[in-house]
Amino acid sequence: MRIATWNVNSIKQRVENAVAWLSATQPDVVCMQETKCLDNAFPREAFEDLGYNIAVHGQKAFNGVAILSKLPLEDVKLGLPGDDEDDHARFMEATVSTPSGAVRVATIYLPNGNPANTDKYTYKISWMDRLFTYAHERLKLEEPLVLAGDFNVIPTPADVHNPELWTTDALFLPHTRSKFRALTYLGLTDAIRAVTEEPNVYTFWDYQAGAWQKNNGIRIDHLLLSPAAADRLTGAGIDKHVRAWEKPSDHVPVWVELRDK
DNA sequence: ATGGCCAATATGATTGGA
């Protein structure tokens, strides 16, 4: 089965591109981020017409996540545990029951955290700590688990075009990368890095300053696999061509292919 | 030519993004 993640940067602005991409690549599950609309404004019909079940967790104007799945979505849980005061729509998990067993999927929109000397960065780090706790708990179940989304973390200098320009950025600070490493050291596999060691493999190109034309990108959209999911990994990739379409998101889809048991 | 964007909001300037 194919599981993908895509920060769409407003689903209402991206319906045409999303329908084209879904029709062409036929992913079984899609984790979306930055849907940027209330649940009742999500353009469900366009995707239901393609055979997808949809679970949404949105809010007005900002953030917002969704999961689309050809199989029914079960045990849908909204919000990352650990802070009842956090009202940002940035996390949702669900399971899909495949003939080979249940697969748990989480869609993640990790806080940006800039500027790094403000409470926005404090929020980012506390969110990462909560994600660590969540992952630690879920990994105890020894299930196939896929954490998919916009992590707003550049893991290494090989994942950014000009690392020297990012040294004080919340996406690349040593403390940020340390928290991301701690998460992966729980036993999660970064799917793209499991299939390629090539540098300059990106998932985001800024709209500004000709970043796309100059391949001035960063790799911040990730699929992290539990051991039971990584055991089934047969492929992973980045649908880079989508960035060249009309009216693109600044992020492109990233996907994994998991074999049946 | 050494700068250049995009999306949402009771919009026409501000905020957030990365």
C-alpha cells in the first residue's frame, strides 16, 4: 500500500492539483497538512468522488490536518496528547484495516518555531517533547505505524541547499535537530533516508526569490516508520514534479510503499 | 537587473508561513 504526506498550503486553493495528483498516483492513504479551513469548508466531494474516505481536523484560517483513505478510517483521534490548552489543529491519528492487518497513521504539522528567541520556539520544542512521548507509547504496541507530515525540521546539512544560511533558523537549530534525532532513536526509520543517501533531496521550495528555479530547497516533510512498518518498506519517493504545476503548494508530496505482509 | 511569494481575513494592511 502507498501512504503519502502533503502540506497543501490551503486545500481550497489546491483542489485541482490534488485531484490531478491523486488520480495519477493512486495513494491508499494521504496525510495532509495546512488545510487552512474549518471542517465544514473542506472540499470533501472532490475527493469522495475519487473513492476516498476523509477525516478532517481543521480550524479557521491556519493549520489544519486531514487524512484521506481508500479503506475506512477507524479509531480517529484528534489532537496530540499532553497539553489540554493547545488548540492548534496540528495532529490526527487513525487506523486502516488492511488484509495484512491494521496500520496506524498519524498526520503531523509540527510548529515552525520562528523566530527562535520567542515563545513560538518554546511551543515548538514542547510539541516535539509531546510527540516523543506519543511515539514512545505507540511503539510499545509493536504495530505498523507511520508518522507522516510537515515536521518543520531539516535533519542534517545534507537536507538543505545553503546550510550556512539556516544556522539560526528554528528548522535547523542544533536543539531542534537533537529533538528530531531523539524521536528517530526511539526506533523510527526516516523512509527517504532508508532509500537514498543522495544530498539535496528536497520537499519544500519557497515561493520567494526563485527558490524552485535554483533548486534552493529544504527537506522537512518526512515519513517516520515503526520497525513493523519499516520491515515492509519497498520504496519511497518525492513527487517533485508537482512543484512545477500551475498554482503549486510550496511543499510537494512524499510517499512510501509498504508491501503486504 | 543581485530582487523576486502566497494565503486568509468581515480584506485593502496585517499576520503567518519557512
